[in-house]
Amino acid sequence: MNNNIFGISIDSNDFFLFIKVHALQCIESFYQSYENLENEFYDYKGLNGNELKVATIEKIIKYFKENKVPKKIIVLDFSFINNVEKNQFSNFKTIISEIVKTQKKSLIFWECMPSIFFDIWENDFNFHMKFFSDCCEFKVKNMNDDTINNFDDNMDMIYSYIIPQGSDIKFDDLSYEYIADVYNATLNESKRNFIKSFCEGNESNKGSWTSSSVYLKKYINVKRMIESSHCNNFYLYLYELAHIIKNKYLCDRTSNRKNVKLCCVTLNGAFIGSILSSLLCIDLVTLDHLGPISHLYKADFEEMIIAKNEYILVTDVVCMGTESHVVKNVIEYLGGKYLGGVTLVRIETTDKDDHNTGVQLINLTHEDNFLDYSIETNFSCPKLIVENNNEF
């Protein structure tokens, strides 16, 4: 069975399956927005769509009805969900029934706003949970691990445990801090394994690289990553990257956000940028005649780059930073402002600020080189001189 539910969940090495409900909704809404291109009333809000929809809940129900999940604890992460469509008690009752009663798994509603609990359980969680008293135990806590019996609109985030009768899982074993640590560690390890699975040897052209005068023994095959994106966590990580971009560049620009644009110069960057553009609800500019490397195929970019607008470059992997420097120079020459870059993987080759400006999903350093990545030249390693003279 594919535990990689909908391509947006991660499972730990022990017994957790984490499902990011908001990520699932954003990605599902992204596909629906393309299906509703001719519907002028369809309102796609990307990351800002914080109301949990019936379709998302039904997709979760459908998955657990069709699949027996081997993990012992299912965590439904409600982060960034601020509201739930009305009259959803019956659907959540079905979720509990499928996961806890039928599959005998423990269920955690993670980082719920109290108002969501009011809406889901019709203001009386304890009363409605009596329907399951014969098969499970339940408890509601706050982030200080204090048990909550009475809900209050002024409370911080809360989370609830629903554990089947006779389970070896105990309430006291599941503190907020413990689950948060497992969650973060699992997500970080998942990202690293994801990137590692697309790292390939560069033997076909004897290690020479096309964009800079260096030799690479390995490279990250982003094209293969994109081609198989329907069955991996690619969209989940772009969702995570979109949140990083929002926090870095957009939170302080609520009034003039329309002047912020994503831009790209490669096909991989265009694909990644199109997803990020939809999630962030900002425009994407494609500089399709800039490059490759040191070539310009267009003399005038003024129609694409607008003076006083701010631009964020989207790339797949940043190694030597050549592409970033070229784009930055063109944008600034035409009167635009270069905010920085966003990339899946940044290879930290120097300490120069202009190379490391921006955000990334994974930062590869000399100290943390989990890909065993190397960059060489004839000067540093003469044995790497290749037989064929490649033109750089």
C-alpha cells in the first residue's frame, strides 16, 4: 500500500502518519482551479484559503475506507485551518469510526483552533464522543499538556487524543513536545530522503557541467522529480516552500503585494514557479530568452521587467550562482528590485551574501553534505581532466 497519502503526507520510522490537512486542501484546490478556468465565480485563494471544505474531508474518509494503514497513530494536522464548513459533525464521526473503531488506530486532531472544535462537535465534544465510549477513550489538551474539559474562545491551540480501548498507546506517552519533535524530525528527514532519491551520478558526460566551468560527480535530477510528482511528496514540499517565501518576502508587503513577482528562466524553474505562483497568488514572469549561460537571445526585456516592481527568482538548484547573478543584473538594470531567490536545493559554496541571499527547501553545506556532493576543477583535482574538450 502507498502510505504516501495523496502525495502530501509523511510517515515516521516508528508509528506515526502525519497528514497536513491544509496542504491537502491547497493542492486539491490548485487542481480544481485549473478545472474551473472558465468559471469566473471560482475563487482560488491558495495558502490564504483557510476554511476546511467538505471535499477535503471526504477525500480523507475515502482514503481510510479503501486502505488499511499500518501506522498506530494518525495525526491530522489542522495548522492554518481557521474555519470549517458548517454541519460537518457526521463526516468527522465517520473519520473517527473508520480510523479508531474499524482500524483500531489512535487519532490525534493536531493544532486545532477552539472555534473549529465548536463547529465540528456542535459545541459539545464530550457529549458527542459518548457515541464512541464503547470503543475508545478521548482527552483534549492544550499546548502545555493541561487537560481541557470546558472550551473557551480565548484559548490557544488545542489538540485531542482518541485512543482505541485496549491499545498499548497511553495518553501520558503523547505530550505536545514529544509529538512536535517527532513531527519536525520526520518532516526534515523526509525532505532529505526525497532529494537524495533523485541524486544521480554524472558519468554520461564524464562529470563536466554545462552552466559553469566545474566538474560534478553527482547532480539532482529535477526533471525526473517533476515527471514523478504525482506519486511523491513534491507538492507537499512546494507547499512548505511557499510558506517560507510568504514569511520571508510577503508578510511585510500586504499593501503592495501586487508589485511582487516570481520570475524564472528555465523549464524546471517555470514548473516550480507555476505551482508557487498559484499557492501564493502572485504573478510569474518567464524570462524565456535569457540564457542559457552567457547567451542572450533577446535584446529587450522591458516588457517583462517593470521598473519599481520586486522580483523573486525561482530555480531548481543553486550551485555556483551564475544564473542568479545574470537575472539580478538584468532586473536591476531595467529598474526593478531583486529581492532574492527561491530554490529547492542551495549548495553553499561561499560565504558571500549575494550567493546565499534567498530561501531554500534544503541547504547543503560542507558540514552537512548528506548527498556526498562535490565540485571540482582541473586546478584542484588534475585527475578529473576529461578526454573530450567540453566547451564551457
